[in-house]
Amino acid sequence: MEARAKVMKALGHPSRLFIVDELSFGERCVCELTEMIGADISTVSKHLTLLKKAGIVLDDRRGQQVFYRLRVPCILNFFGCIEAVVKETGGGE
Amino acid sequence: MEARAKVMKALGHPSRLFIVDELSFGERCVCELTEMIGADISTVSKHLTLLKKAGIVLDDRRGQQVFYRLRVPCILNFFGCIEAVVKETGGGE
DNA sequence: CCATCACTTGGCAATATAGCCAAGTTTCGG
DNA sequence: CCGAAACTTGGCTATATTGCCAAGTGATGG
């Protein structure tokens, strides 16, 4: 459970969830994600490191840039269910 | 993303993940879950409150006991994917 | 080489979580 | 009513997370 919780925890942050969603469209470099998220690049880098340690993404350095991509596409199936949960709670709360 | 992350975050704890797994077999009262988890009942109650606020479980008082059950069964589909992630990382790390 | 771009890592302060004990609430049994 | 069982909530400390800035690393262009 410990290991499983770690994976879920990695997804329990708006920016990281955004990253996973964005990577579903293809790989992105840190600078692209940083621009989209609007936080410091060091912050985004740390989020990516965490996702990588959780086994969710893979990194690939090409030249000066580091590209990230999803390692486990099945994560994307989560979104439908999450959406259902959020809708049931009325989004409010 | 904020709302979605909240749901994922609720699942990002070993005890809570255990609870969700256990509830997949049917409803359980707080005392049963407490015994299985081996923590203080107040701690378990707080975990359940959090899961409830996240929209993942429902509670139902019957007499002196409060029974909890899954509100969104599709959560159970997560386990297969999570397992795949954990296995890929070698369980280690 | 050297400056620069693209990152990562270290360090730190602010905030959030976790879990225990104690106290309060609800529901019964007698 | 009274006490006990089953929970929930408050309070508090220990620990973990976040996110910024600053400093360090790696690859490139000139």
C-alpha cells in the first residue's frame, strides 16, 4: 500500500496533474511546461523529479533540453473517474 | 485541476488506500477498519472524513455504528494501473 | 575557453498532514 | 436518567510539502 500510495500522492497536486494531462498529448520539455504552469522553473523541475521517482514519467535529454513523457499511459484512464467524483460532489465543497 | 488533485491526494495515503480497497468488498464500520489498520479510532475517523469530503465514500449511521461504502466504484480501476507503475519501478526506490 | 541557455539541486520559510490524547456527541441497554 | 459503546472534533506536536531564490551542472554557440 505504501508504494501504491506514493504513486497516488504524486498525482495529488494541481501542477503535476496538469503535467500528466499535458504529456498525454506528447512529450514536452521543462521550459514548455514551466511556461504553461507559470511557476519558477526550479519548482516545475522538482515536480517532474517527483513524478519520475513515482515511476509516472520518463525523461530524455536532447541537447540542452530535457523532454518528459508518460511512462504509464493507463494513468490517463483516471481522469474520467476523477471527473465523475468531482461532478458528484458538485465541484463545490 | 485543483478539484481533481484533491481527489487524488485523498488517495495518496496507505491507510486511505487500504480503506478504499477494503470497501470494495462491501461496507465496513469505523471499528472494523480501525481494527484492521491498527491506529487510533480518531485517526481512522479523520481519514474517513477526508475521503468523504473528497467525494470518494459515503457514510451511513445505523445505531451506534457508522458504515462507510464507496461512492464511486470506478476508483477500483486505478489499482490495476498503479500496480503496473509500482512493478515497473521495480518496487524499489 | 567562455558566456549562455536549460535544467537540477540546496537551502529555507510558510503551510499542510499525520496521529495521538482528550473531550464532546449520538445511540442504546438497563 | 446513567453509563457505555462507537464515533467525531479539538488541540497539539512532529513531520512532510511547496515554492522561491541562489548556486551548481551540462550542452552549445562563437
